[in-house]
Amino acid sequence: MLKCRVIYDAASMNDVSREQIEAALRGWQEPYLGTDLASANAVHGIEVKDGRVFVELELGYPAKGYAQELADTLRALLEALPGMRKAVVQVETRILSHPVQHNLKPLPGVKNIIAVASGKGGVGKSTVAVNLALALSQDGARTGILDADIYGPSQPRMLGLTGRPSTKDGKRIVPMLGHGVQCMSVGFLVDQETPMVWRGPMVTQALMQLIGDTDWDALDYLIVDMPPGTGDIQLTLAQRVPVSGAVIVTTPQEIALLDARKGLKMFQKVEVGILGIVENMSTHVCSKCGHEEHIFGEGGGERLARQYGVRLLGSLPLDGSIREQTDGGNPSVAANPKGAIAQRYRDIARRATAQLALAGKDYVGAFPRIVIEE
């Protein structure tokens, strides 16, 4: 369990009522969950004792870099109530395993697998995948990434990793570590200039071995960078790998959206929940004049999300620094964690894992009993 405790004290409290506390928390929508904290079953305790209001929250997604902001916001919210002069807010994160496809069992050492797919190549899926993995790691989650693209593995280069992985027992492979993220890729096992001239069944078998024979070390999330397309290999992976949820990457261009729809429907057919859409290359800002232009179209990701009733997790710019940093083995979230682009990736990662945290839960969360002692 990840814990981040933030406690704020104001002064004392007079006659604030249960209804006021409840209404205040129900009336505020948490931005990453997209709903109020009570409906998300995130309120785990409210206690009024000795002139102090104590609120205990438990988030189901990693939020190390956000817990203080959340506690600060709720403190201000509660202290604005009539008669309220003291509030204590405790924020914890507890990441659980979530349901996978019917008849599949979770992977040993991995709580949740999130597939990042596109339906076609060239939309920046691998770059999104590696930055999401890094963002989750920075937010306190134990994270890994599996490069499932046998024909064109890119994660070793993106994470700045070279050499071959080791093994402890001659049977299971120890994943390599890049920027704090566990990584496995066929790119570690073959020369990077050697083409993989394999037919579909060989590729599928190799991937299943990579997944099953890797000794993942207590991961909260394993990000799977899916190969582009929706053919036999992708469908087999979606059917045989225990996936908790999928993120679809597209550009605003209509051609990319057509293929993104195919990828989305493929996961729906195998009963994998869609966590949301990421619109990559949504806009370009000229580095010389500052002019902003939607060179691949505008609003495509939002239309796709609305059409299928899923969430638009966020949009990312077409920015030269993203390409340069990733090519150099130092992706944006690692290269400039305080930058605006890194923050976009963190927002997307939090929204995606917040959607996963809501999956399979009873949203009509009853408030815990409020105890008032003299």
C-alpha cells in the first residue's frame, strides 16, 4: 500500500452538522476520478471528536504528487462551512487488482495490466506508453513496461537500456530497469539491426514466453506497448493476456481515427474495459513565432470518446522535444518532470488509473458513520 499523509490544522469547530460535511464532500468533483469522492467509495472515515473533524480518504490510483494538493483543497472546502474551524485530512493510496477477461488469471507478480494500443502505426503509441509508465512510477506505483512489438521493439532505446537481461535460476528472466521502471523486450535478446522474419504463430509464442517467463517484481501496473494493428497477433494477445484495461492512442486525423475504432472494438469483443482515449499530436506550436495550428485536424479524439461513451484522457502536442528526449533514452517525464508536457502525461496516467480504480465498484458509496463525542 502506498501512503501519503497530509494533515492540516485550523482552529476549532462549533455546530457543523453531519449533513453539512456530507453535502460539502458530495458537492465537490474529484478531477481525476470524474465524480465525487463519496460516489467513488474513496471516503473511508469521517470523525468529529474533541473539536476536530477528521476525514480519511483512500484513493485507488497512485497520487504521490497530488495528495497534498487534494488535502489542501478539501481543507479549504471544509473550513468554509459555517461553524467549522478545524479540519484534519488524511490521504492514502491503495492499489488493488482489478478484474480481467473471463477465464484468465492475473499474471504472477502483477496487480494490473494496462494495454496501450493504437490500431495503426505512426501515432506515437510507444512514446505515450513509456511516458505513462514513468508518470505512474513518479506518482509512487511500482511499474513495468512490456514491449510487445516483436517486429519493431522500441522500448530499450526509449529507456536508454542496453545489454541483455539476467536470470536467477536459468528459467525466468529478470527485467531490466530504466528510470525506475522494469522493462522487458525482445529487443534485449536480439541484435537491434536483425529483422524478425517470423510468422504470426511464432510471434505469438515468443510474446507469451516473454510475458510468462519474466520475473516481474511486485508490480502495481504493467504497461503493455501493443504492436500496431488489429490482426491475429493483436487479437490473440488481447484474448490470452489478463488485461485490466486498455488505453487507445490516436491522432485527430480521420485515417488514424478509423483504425483507432477498430482497436477499441477489438478490446470490447474480448471484454477488456476501455479506460479512455489519448489524442496525440493534437496541436503544434511554432517554436519561432508561437502560432498554434491543428495540422492533423481538431477534436477527433473527443468525438471518438463521445461516440463510444469513454473518457478522453487527455491531449498531447506535436513537440520536437518529445521526439528528441525519447530518441535519447530520456523520455519527457524523466527528462523534465516539472515541465508542462510531463504534467500532461501525469494527468493522463492518473485519469486512466482512476478509471481502472472505479471499475467493478459499487458507485453508490454510502458515507461512513459520523461519530460525535462531547
